[in-house]
Amino acid sequence: MALIVGGALSVMTLVFSPGEPPFQIITVSIAAAVIGLGMRLEAALRERRSESGVGTAGPPGLLTGRAGAGRGWTDRWRGSPTLRRMIRIATPDDVPVILELIHDLAEYEKAPQEVQVTEEQLRDTLFGDSPAVFAHIAEDEGEVAGFAMWFLNYSTWRGTHGIYLEDLYVRPDLRGGGHGKALLTELARICVERGYQRLEWSVLNWNEPAIRFYRSLGAGPMDEWTTFRLTDEPLRRLGRAPVAAGQEGASR
């Protein structure tokens, strides 16, 4: 749901997102003189908020608009979770854009050649008979801004499931609008609601902006652990090899 204010006393448009009641548009028209007065009053208020440092930050608890954009009250309305639903569960119709975002993420991580997944694979993985992988979509005024793809893991120490975040990506031109934090917040909410005790993910060592962002949320690196991976020919070779006595690893 989005609330767009075009002048303090001029035009107000309320648009409900799909899945909510039918589209409703409410327009209030008033005399041109009053519109001009409203615009002047709004400009004056915006200037005062800018001078006092208020306007782009919004009240505590709100997901604000792009940092430094200086849009005043408009950003605060757009960022309010009560007026604008930023995060939703992915649907089969999202598969093409999810694949596009996966390619974009691979480009950002300097590994475009690694992407082999197809739309058919994604559709079957996310929306097959018994899906074990899930996705959430971040939207910005009806446009797909980013996504999170995740699945369940398990901790033998905690004795509960957790969420492993495989991919988190927000389009570059929409970063700073709170979409990444909103996606992580939704996954954290799911963990708390279901009794999961961990939300985990990996980040490239050179991705300092992401690392700073994650630390700001209270997340910490697992510095004492190193991730190992078997794939392609090494995986096939090991999968075909007989297990000899005495070769099993003693522990993880």
C-alpha cells in the first residue's frame, strides 16, 4: 500500500497493492489559490525540517526512504510499514525476475560464469510439490527491488532449526531505501515466531559495505570457522570412491 502526497493541501492519492481490496484512488481538488498556498507552506516546512536535521530520518521504528534524498514527509509516509508493504512472499510469476537478480548478484560478486540455474529449475525448487527453498521479494512502489532466498538448516548444539540465507540482493539504484534491512527483519521475525535460534549467511571478505551493514544489525562473523565446498569433478570423484577403513574423519 502506498501513500503519495503531492503538496500539503493539494492532491492525495491512496493506492492499494494487489491482494488488498480493489484499487481505490481518492483525489481531493481545491481552488488554485489554496493549492499555491499549500505548496508554499509545505516548502517552508521542508526547509525548516532540513535545517533541523529532521525529514529524511523519520520517527523511530519507521523504514525511511533513501538516505539523504531530502524528500521530507513524503519519505516518511512511503517508509511506514503500516502504509506500504515492502516485503512479500515470492510467487511463481516472480521466477523470471528472481533469475535476473541472481545474475545481477553474480556479476556484483565477480562470478557471472558460475550461474547455471534455469527458470524451470527455480520454479520447481521454489514452487514444486514439496519445496525446501523459499524466497521473499522486496518491492519499491510496485517494482521488484530485491530478493532473499533461504532454506532451513539445523543445529545439533541448539537442537532447533535455523535459517540459512543463500542470497540477499537489492538493485543498486534502490539501495539505501531499507529493503535489505526489511528482508533480514522478515527472516528474523520468522525465526522468532517459529522458535529457530539462528539466522546465518556468508559474505565475501572484500564486501566491506555489506559487512558494516551486517555488524550494525548485531550480526557477527564466524572467524574461527572456514567453509569447505565440494563441487563438480571433485564431488563426482569422491562420490564414486569406495570408503576405506580408517579414512573417516574423526570430527567436523
